[in-house]
Amino acid sequence: MLYLLLGALWVSQFGNTLSTANRHSSTASTKCSQRLFEAKGNPAPGSNGFSIEVNDAPPGLDELNDDGDDGLEGIKWNSSGIQPDGYIPGKHYVLTVRGWRTEFIVQTFRGFGLTALFEDTGKAAGHFDVKKNRKGRRGDVRIAPNCRQAGVSHTHLRPKTEVRILWRAPETDAGGCILFRASVIQSRQVWYWLENEMTRKLCPAEGHQLAVPKDDPNAECCACDEAEYDTLFVGIWSRETHPKDYPTLEHLTHFTDMLGASHSKNYSFWRYGEIATDGVKEIAEWGNTYKGESEMRGNASEIRTILKMKGLWYPEVQGKSTGHFHVNRYHHLLSLVSMFGPSPDWCVGVSSINLCLSDCSWVDERAFDLRPFDAGTDNGYTYMSPNEPAEPRIPVSPITTKSDPRSPFYDNQNEEIAPLARLVLKRKRIVPGQCRPMEEYRREAQNISSSTSEDDEYKDRRECAVSQWGSWSLCSATCGKGIRMLYTFPVKAQMFHCHRQTTERQFCNAKQSECGSDSDAFNSRCLVGGWTDWTEW
């Protein structure tokens, strides 16, 4: 039996559509070459029986419910060959690249590449769900290194009979029909692309338009019922997805603890074009959420839920973190932020996302690809820039591929930065209720504890009790930037499988803010002699 194995590098010319700053004005398309790096010579004619299949994902196999395994092996679904006539916005599908097969013979191949682009605009369509496996290792499928928003490819060239990839359809059908295109390496000298069944066209399914609220921070909500949402934050940022100047000190990479809130239109946690508050500054520079949470509690009447989620620290930067929150007619917007680092003051998040629909109901699910923004509190331009406070602070702004040539996100060929993380909001339940005066919602929020977090879910269980937080550890670095940690004693909580946070981390600056040429890293460990003369030809 041949194992389902995927393999290594797909080089393609890629440039996506829109920078975050000019999202509504750019018309550039996503440029992805289908030629695989290992492919030799010209592609062979035809497809030799290789094809793309699109199937509905099995129930429960989605980003909020899966177990984090990277492969789809062992998952059973209808393989009768009946494929959907069209895609439903926001729905998950399983894409399969395979060769012909008979009762006794199965065709094998070595490498593959697969892209998903809108037919009319050439822009990236939907989202490939590529994760690490349970052991934290890179899985069989990887995002194509130079086609980071529109394609996937193999990670090695061992023989395989088929590959399966989980793909999520776009949130709306406004982009129209989607073209899936595949390339396959069969042997060292033989490869195929695009022809016959290696290109598959999928248009929006009729009558399945996904209702999406308008994200207007001043929008009104008419829903009398309340709703509870589950939240999933998935880390994507890695050396593979963002290789330019990726931090050499990989153990410092992280997403800090996430802080957010469901709130009213009269409150703004952060917003493009506005000056960051002290609370946002503390998160953006150090990952400290205390000040931000204090600011939220000072606006208690405008906040229904304070959302706190555990950060993702190396080696789990590509992991996931979960939480939940409530919304009502008055508090129907969501904002959230997390600093990624090491960085000067760079963050990802959402601002004043509306969950209330115009028909007075609550949206079932929303998903967001998170790209970086600059909090405007530090003037650093690289991951490891020393502290350089911005005085006065400048407005919060998206980081673009044209922001600064020294930036790790600078790219003169592409218009949009590949996402660093993904946020999925999924409605868990509806709480029936009657419409009340807005002042009653405000008064209720003022009088009750609005905080919910991982700890709060378990804090009242006796077996989940842990001790008080200890003192902060020393900064892990002697120069430059490091990590400091805060501990509780988690033995009992872990024994009873309580999901309580027992370690808190923050970014820190060592006493020596920058590692100069006289540091140990540059002399005793890295000392080399002078250059010798050139050898003879």
C-alpha cells in the first residue's frame, strides 16, 4: 500500500491583489505560475489521467472543530464521484489531486501544485487550511512559498497516489466563478499541468448567498435576541509564509495574549487613523494586556464581554487559541488585538466588526485573514529594532508592501502581505429575549462582571484551583529583546485537565537595548580570521 505523502518546494511568481491600505482601489491580480521548481523541460501534452476533485467536507471537519492534525487520512466521506455543482460561501470543501486507477492498478506521482483563483479577476479565492500536525511538525502539505495566498504544494517527492487539502470558500460569492488549477510531476522528466481534468471551474451555488453584515462602526442593530460566539485564532506566520528577514532568534517569535471586547458603537478599542491608547501601546510593544483591560473596565457600560485568549509562543506560533463572547442589540461589535513579535509595535486584529444582520438576526459565522498593522507608538522598522518611541504617537495604520524598503514586509512586486493569522467567529447559540431600551443594556453591563476568559470558565471548580501568580522572571536576554515569564503552580489543574493559563509571557528589553559588535554573539562565538588570497582558477 502506498502511503499518502506530500513533498517540497513550488516556486512561482506571485503577487496578490490589494494592499490593506488601498483595498478598495487596486485591481491587480494574483500572479501564480503553475510551473513547479523540480519540473524539467516543457510539460507533457494532455493530463495522463490526473484530475482535480472537489467534495463537500465531512461534518465537523472545519477550523473550529478539527483536532489540529494536518492530514485528512482516515477521514471517510462519499467518494462516489458526485461533486458539488457550485460552492456555498464560507463552506469547507476537500480538494483532491489524483491519478487514474483501476481495480488492480493505481497511478502514482511525485509532486503537485494547486491554485484557487477567481476566473474574472485572477485574485486569490478562498483559503487553504494548512496546519502542523499534533506533534508540532510541518505536515505533508505546505503553502506554496511564492504563491502564499492562492496555492499549496508538496513538501517532498516520495511517491503518492492522491493528496487531499481542506479549502474554505470565500465569504461571499461576489468574486464569481473560481478556477482550480493543478500541476503534477509524475517522474524526473515528465510533468503535466492545466489540461483536461487538471483545471476545474466552480461557480457560486444558486440560492446560497451568505449574509454578511456591513462593518460600519456606527451601524445600528435591531436583533432582540442575544447570541454567544466561539472564537478561534489560528497562527499562520512562519519562516515559510514570510521568509524575508524572518527573526533569526526563532525562540522569540510569538503572538501575545489576545485582548478584545464585544462593545457598542460608542466605544472604540482601536481603529485605523486613530491614536493608540496607552492600553493598546502596552499590548503593541510588550504584550501587556493589563492596561488595556483596565481601560475597558472604565467603559463598562459600553462593553458586554471582555475577551481574553492565550497567546501563541514558540514552538506553537502556528497553533490555535480559543475563547467565547456574548453580543446583544446594544453591544453588537467586536474588536480584538494581539501583538506579534519580536517587533517594535506591530499587531494583528479586527476593529468594530459587526455581527448583527439587517434582518435583525445574528450572522452564523465570519472569518478574517489577519494582516499586520502598526500601532504608531514606536518608529522601529525591523523585527529586532531597538526601542525608538514615536513622540508624538502617529495614527494606527496598516503595514503595506510599500511602507518601508527596510521592512520585512516590503515587496515591490506584490500588493498585499500574506496573512499572519486567521480569526474565525462561529455562532454557538441564540439566547431568546425581548427588545429593551438601550439604556437598560448599558445599565446591565455596568452592574455585572463583563469579563470572560479561559481562566474564568474554570476558576469556580475546586479541583482547578491554582496558587496566586508569582513574580516576573528576569528578562531572558542580556542585550536586545527577550522574554520574561510569570508562573502559577499548575500541578492540580493539569491533573484534572483544567484549561487554565499557568504561564504568562511578555516581551522585554534587556538593560543593554541593542546587541553591538562587542557582544558575545559577535566575538567569542562568531570570531573568524581575515580573508585569505583568492585561490588559483
